[in-house]
Amino acid sequence: MAHRTERMFATPVELEPGILRVMLPLPSGPRHVHCYFLRGDDGWTLVDTGLGLMETPWEEILGQLDGPVVRIFITHMHPDHVGGAEAAAEATGAPVIQGRLDYAQCEQVWGSDDWPEHIAAWFLRNGVPSEVADELIESGHVFADFVRFAWNPALVDPGDEVDGWRIHATPGHADGHLILHRGDVVIAGDTLLTPITPAIGLYPESRPDPLGDYLDSLRLVAGLAPRISYGGHGEAVTDPVARCAAIADHHADRLDRTETALGLEPRSGYDVSHDLFGSTLAPIQRRFAVAETLSHLERLVVVGRARRIDDDRGVTYTR
């Protein structure tokens, strides 16, 4: 079984003519991430590069292609998509292409020595206990050691093209998230997933309303009316328009639940996260739960359904 799993992770699979998918392992979460090879006239475009935590057998993978990888495109700066970029670039000799905003945040987070302390201080202001914040600092430094993004990539913007694929901005899951669209196909990164939904969290120095951004991104993807969407995890989305609507409904329900958790007494994002996600999460899971809770609380503030209180004691919310 282990050998078959290793072969599954190392084998590009044709999804349709000109589009291959290779699955790479992750140590947690969905346990896998998808990277894609897109055929062009001059060779293959590799979309995303995996985590880099576990050595990727690029030589074996590349040996199964019928031509060279001539460019590498990064959908967003999360570690399971950009963490292996340096190794992939070295293995292929191909240039890395990344969004302008996304790369700036990549430098800020993965190119910094003090980001774990910075984000821990921010979580403290949002009600996270100090012992949990300390664990976030420790795990943040360990994780950052394995992220090897490519410095100084070729920068692109929404509206540009990569080998005939149009670039669209889909902020929400990450501020600088980009997708590729050509004909009736979308290479979606983590914008559109099934059966899971992408995590939409609020983080320090990010766009102020990530859930509002994400709902706009769903409308953009639905407006493209693609036949199929290939995402970073899970199965291909065979009815992207319907999936966009289903995820929007999911967040509408969570907004209602978040509002219900509020009353006249101020509550922190950490407190409300227990109502939404339960009380038994490990510290790293609690981090994501608090960030997701905050994105919903801020969306409620934007639409006038909640009030934020930001004072010397921290950040809290009331109905």
C-alpha cells in the first residue's frame, strides 16, 4: 500500500488533453495538494509546487513528461503551494511567475524572521490566550524553515496572460490569489474546492474584508461559466457555477451562526470561535478557527450586523 501511495504521488495523470495533475503529500489537513502541468507550444507550464517539507521527486516526475517545463506559475503564497518553488525551479531550470501582491506578502511572511511573533501578538489582541499564542510562535518558526519560495520571480497582474491562459484575481483565501482561465477551463488553486470549502481567514496587515472579497471572487468565477474547475485539493469541480452558489450559501449560514453567537456583552474572535468550531481544537487548528471567525465577524461589521470595539484591552464584537 505504501509503495502504491508513493507511486500515486509521483505520477502525472492526464485529466484531459493538455492538462496533467500530480498529487503531492502533505503532513496534515487534506493530506495532499495538487499541482498541474499545462501543455503549450514551447513546453509545459507547472502550476504550483507543493510544500517542500517532504522532498519532491522532481526528476522522476519530469521524466514522465514528453517535453520540458518552461515556466512555473504560483496561484498563491500559502506554504503548500509556494513552499517547493525553489526546488521546482532548480529541477526544471524554469522561471517562476507570481502575482505582484502575492509575492510581496510572500516576502513579508516567509522572508521575515519575526512574522510568527507578529502574528501571535495580533492573535493575543483578538482574545487568544498567551499559552496558545506561544505555541503558534513555536510552530510558526518550525513551519517557516521548510518554505522555500523563489526570490525575485517574474511578476504578473490580473488581466495578464500566461501562455494563452488569462489571469484573474480571486482574493479571499489569500489576498493575492490568482487563477488561470482559458476557454471553458479554470485552474483554480484554492479558490474553488470540493468537497471541502476554502478557509477564509482574517490576518494582520491583510485586506480588511476577506469574506466579502471571496464572495466577489465566487461571483467572478461563476460569471466565467467554466465547464470544469481544477483545484488545489480534492476532486475536480464539474459544475463550477453550482459549486460557487453552494459555497456562498455555506458562508451565509455561517454568518447567521456568527451573529447568533453575539450579544450585548463584547466577545473576542477567540471566544466566538468556540461557538462555531467547538472547544477541543489543537492550537494550530484553533489559529485557523479564530482567523475564519474573524473574517465572518468583520463581514458582519461591514454589512451593519455587528459592531467592533478596538481599545487598549483588545478587539471585541457585539451584535
